[in-house]
Amino acid sequence: MRDAITAPGAVAVGPYSHAVRLGNQVICSGQTPIDAETGELVGGGIGAQTAQCFANLFAVLKGAGLGPDDVVKCNVYLTDMETFAEMNEVYSTMFSEPFPARTTIGVASLPIGASVEIELIAEARDERQI
């Protein structure tokens, strides 16, 4: 049975859970840059969209009792690899060293016209049990 995690600070645009627990891991679905308050895609370019993706993801992690320091792996999907440097600049402010493992992939398109989507895996690595 799936142990689903939902968070009021994240939006699902399809039939999926925001995240699912697997042992001490929380596997988060990809989050697009939708503002949870308005339900709209945020404007302002790739930097603002990257920041919104992380706001949504960190809301999901908070719902699981975890935070950015518990992230072990991120996958970033960009519709334009020319925006990599700007995305990376914002990304670098979301974590402290040692940084999580990461893959960045260029894709043809993303849901709702987003320029970026980010998914991640986090793990409770100390005495906390999730």
C-alpha cells in the first residue's frame, strides 16, 4: 500500500500523489512552478519558476517532517538548456554542501507551459522516523 503525502503548499495537475514514503525515503513527484495560492504558473523567467518549484517541493517535504538538508537526489527538467545557468544560480541557494546528487535533462515540453519541473528524493538519515 502506498503511504501518500500531500501538502497544501503544492498543486497536483494530474492523478498522482505529491510524494510517497518508501521506508525512510520520501519520493516526491515532479513539481512545476504553480503558485499554490493562485493556481497559476508563476511569471518572471526561469529563476522565478525554479524558486517556485522548490517552494512547492519543500512544502511537500515539510508535510513529511523533512527539509532541504534531507534531499539526496534531484532531477531537473528544462525546456531550454540555454537557461541552465540561471536555473543553477537559484538551485545553488536551495541547498548547503554537500549538495544532493542531481541530473538535469533538456525536454521538448512540460505540463501547463512550464519552463522547468523538478523532482526529488529525500531521506531521514538520523533518529527521526518518518
